[in-house]
Amino acid sequence: MGDRLGTSDGRGFGARLRGISTFESLRVRDYRLLWGGQVSTSLGQWMDQVSRGWLIYSITGSPLQLGLATAMRGLPLLFFGVIAGAVADRSRRKVQLIIAQSGNAILNLILATLVLTGQVQPWHIYVTAFMAGTMQASQQPARQTLIGDIVGGERLMNALALNSAALNGSRAVGPAIAGVLIALVGAAGSYYVQAGLYAFATVWTAQIHVPERTAEALRRAREPFFTSVREGVAFVAKERDIRNLMLLALVPFTLAMPYTSLLPIFATDVLHGGARLQGLLLTCVGIGGLAGALIVASIRRKNGYALPAIIGALLFSAGLMAFSLSRNAALTGLFAVFVGLFSVTYNTQAQSLLQILAPRHLRGRVMSIYLLNRGLVPIGSLLAGALAGWYGGPRALLILSSASVACIILVVLSTPRFIRLKVPLRNDVTEGAGNLSLNLSPGKGEISDVAARPG
């Protein structure tokens, strides 16, 4: 299977993709291997979300413990994400990814065996959830920075969009696969399959050839560890364009993305459709996300711009405002597609700009801060739940999405030049950002020579 996925002779799979710009990055052998691993691990993560919830609830019957099990898997993303980014910048990213994926495979085998032998206890589920979340926190910055290392600047946005397509496709398929497996062979069978998926991902990752690290990266790897962590945080705080892109990525995710936790209220109390309608709404979001990813992947451009990311973030938040006001199931489904589409398009473009602007030796730390968005969603969900308890689900979502719009506007107004940010998408992203020529007048805290730094 690894040989078929990674054929490098220019014929076969890669040749068939020639001329189709949507799948341009998949012509690169090493990216095909990385992307195959992304598909496998994403399927495993979505299957785990369903299987772990079903397992803890079937044992305890407690909604509180159901929420705690989910939180135990999400907390490491918030606690260890930046640390994992520093590790990715100091060590070999490929090795970090292999260790994390292997760890996930072992954890799934352990939990599957405990379930199969009838020895599983709630604490087993909590401990393996926390450890699986820690493995995921370690995977994310290593995988995201490897994309830029492998494909280069001109293909980076396409590669990130295809990654988003893999994530959204897995979100649509993974829970259904887990449900079928649980019904047919039980939760143990689901976890054995997940272990196999992580094993496949590890085999593919082991075959990837990664460009050699620069002398500057090797020198900085000898710095004290927490000095590296502080350097990454300080860089994001100091560089105004990166800071604005980070706010654009994190604020809407924290305020608006927790709409998913309010979907049961909309499906049951607002639209009177129950669990089936809730599943359909999630499917609509997945369809929109997949469409958005393929649209971005199909766009060929020589430059990256902040403006499309800003507009996308505004449309994502505005779509949620419309969603909160709708009382018609079909119209709500349409708004859900709209929300999924612009969520992916704006995040993909913001992520591309961050990877281009960050020097290679800092890229893992920069992306680990960006990837805190997944750890911040549970915090936003708590806020959404509290507002829904006070004002009801629709009004809570309207408040949160309106706040998201206001924050995006504040980011733009605080730095008007940010809206004109233009970054060449160059092949030398693998060496740092190169001599970027931004369409901005240099000012305090703005990037004008990021690429001149060795990376």
C-alpha cells in the first residue's frame, strides 16, 4: 500500500493528476504520503470521538462523565500545544510525527483489549483520552510544518486546502464508520480499526523524505528549551501581521465555532427535528467545508493576501448570525453549508500566510499557537452553554457571532495596512520566507524582512 501511494517514477497516480490544479500538491510523492497519513489519523480521531463517548456513557450513564471524557481529550491541545511546537522546531518533525502516531496506535490497542476482555473502567477511558490528546497535540505542529517543508510556497495553499478536505471528509465519514462498527462488533472492534489506521499512517510517514535542516535551525536547537518556547511567543506578539493573522484565526474559533455544541438545541427545540436533523446539519457543515477546501485548492495564485481571509472570517460569522435567526430547517441547512464553506476557506488562507511569514526555525512554534484554536473551542463551548442557559440557543449564537464580527472589525481598524497585506508564495518557503516583498510600508512591529532571517 505504501508503494502504491508513494510511487515516484512520474507515472501512475501522480501522472493521472497532471493538469488537475485542484490536486496539484498530490503530484509530490512525499506530500501524498503525508496526506495519506492525514486521512488515516483524521478518520481515527473522529471514530474515537464517537466510540469514546458511546463507551463512557454505556458504562456510567452519566452526561457529566460524557462531557468530562471529551474534555480530557481536548485539554492537552491547550496545555501542550506550544511546547509541542517548540519540540517540532528543535527536533526532527518526521520522527516526532512517527512517535505520536505510534503512541496513538498503542493506546487504541490497549483500550480495545480492555473492552474486549470486559476489564475496562471509567478511569481507563479518562487516562487514555488524556494521553491520546497529548499525542494529537504533538502531531499537529509537526504535521502542519512538514507540509511547508515538503511542497514549497507555490503549492502551500493548495496542500493546506487538500489537508482541510481530508479533515472534512473524515468528519463526514468517520463517525458513521464508528457507529457501524460499534453496532456490528462493539467498541473494541472500533478501537482495533483505529489502531490499524494509525499504524498505516506511521508506515507512510516513515517513507517521507524531509529536506535537511538549516545551520541556523541546528544552532537554535541547542538553546535552552523554554527559551525556545518564549522566543516563539515573543515573535508572534511582536510581529504585527502575524499577530493579526493569529487573532483572525483564534477569535472566531473561540467565539463562533462552539455553535456545534448548540446544535442539539436548534435541532430539537427550534426546528423540532430531533437527532436526525442534528446529524443532517452536521453533514451540511461537512459538505460546505469540503467544497470550500476544494475551491481553495483549485485556485492558482502567485501571492497570498490578507483580504480574502478577512472577508472569509466575516462571512463565516455572518453565516452563523443568519443560522441563529432561521426557523426553517431547509434554510438552516443552507446556512450550515455556508458556514462550513467559509470556515475552511478563511482558515486555509490565514494558515498559508502564517507558514509563509514565519521563518522555518520558528514555524513549529508559530503554528502551534495557531493550532490552539482546537483547544480553545471547549472554552467557547462553556460560554455558549452559559449564554444558552440564560437567553436560549438562538440568542446565544447571535451574541457570539456578533461578537466575532466586532472583533474582526477591530483587528482591521487597529491596523488598516493589514488589509493590504500581500505575500509572494515562493518555493523558498522551505528555507524560510525568502526575501519577501510585502505590499506594505514597513512600520514598527510589521514584517518587512522576515525572510532575510535564516530558517
